[in-house]
Amino acid sequence: MNALAMRESQHPAETLAVPNPRASGLLAAALLALVGLFLLRGVGAEPAPPDTAASATEPQSLMPEHLRLAILEAERQSAAAFAPDPTVPDAIKDRWGVEVIRMDYTADGYWLGLRFRVTDADKALPLFDSRIKPYVQSEKSGVKLGVPSGAKVGALRTTNRQGNIKNGKVYNIMFSNPGTQVKPGDRVAVVIGDFKVDQLTVK
């Protein structure tokens, strides 16, 4: 056995822990990130509450002016489309529990649509009685227009057969207008049994 082998047998090689450069780099980065987080937030400090006022106004401030005006106009038109007709007497609402909204010229004029809102379902029940046949009468020509009826869907109106009339809900009754006899701007009367509203302008 040579001298080198004898020295190795008498003094076994010690195991040296060699640091992993990659692991050391990751650990250093994590420590730096942790220190940076504490410096930004402040040690022991509570997180600042969100600025709700700023967040609420930020979308509006970033919105282009023409888009904001378009949205406002759309909201105005939507509200106007469901506003009660100011020409209808208040007595109609008091007696029948409904607000008459408008009479629409629709489906290229072949239909007229009465739109109204129920404010008192009990008072409004006669308007939903399937035994009563509503009609529209032109004040100019005197022609009477009834509610069309399909073989499968029945009359194009809501009835109270299922007790589904609700306060605050808007309902429609469709009237046929063959030959578009009634035109926009004409005035009509709506008759549903004892219920009658005169001088509604078709729009």
C-alpha cells in the first residue's frame, strides 16, 4: 500500500456541504421580496381602506363624454316609454287601478298595442276578464278594432285565469289594424266592458 492510500485509510474523507447556488438565489430573492413587502406596507400597519369615492367616480371620469350622454339619453327614453300618459284623467287610475301608458303603432301598422301598468290588482281585475272583449275605436272613422286570436295561443292579451295579475307590472293588449286603417297621430278610444279611455293618441 502506498503512502497516499495509507493516509486515506487513516483519515477518511469528511463530507463537505456544498451550497446549491440555485437554492441560495431563490432564498435571497424571497427574503428581498419579504423585506420589500414590509417596507411598502409598514410593519404592523393595517391595510388602508379602499377609496370608495374614487373607485365610484373613476369609471365615469374615464368614460368618453359622447358615450355618457348617449347612455343618459337611452335611460331618459326608456323612462319616457313607461311613463303614464298625462292626458288620461286620474279618475281612471282611482276607479280601475291602472295607469294607461300609451297606444303603440306596431308591426308595420297592422297591430295597435295598448300598454298599461297595474297599480291595484283588485280594481283592475275586470280588464283581465276573458269573457269581456276589448276593442279600439277610431275617433275619426268610427271603425272598431278587436283583439286577434290564434288557434294555439288564444287572444293576444293577458287574462286572470291563473290569478297572476301583479301590482306594478306592465301589461299589453294587442288590437288588429287591418289595412292600417288607424295611423300614428290618430286618436282612439279603448273600451273593455265598462272601462273606457277616450282620446288616446296613437304613437
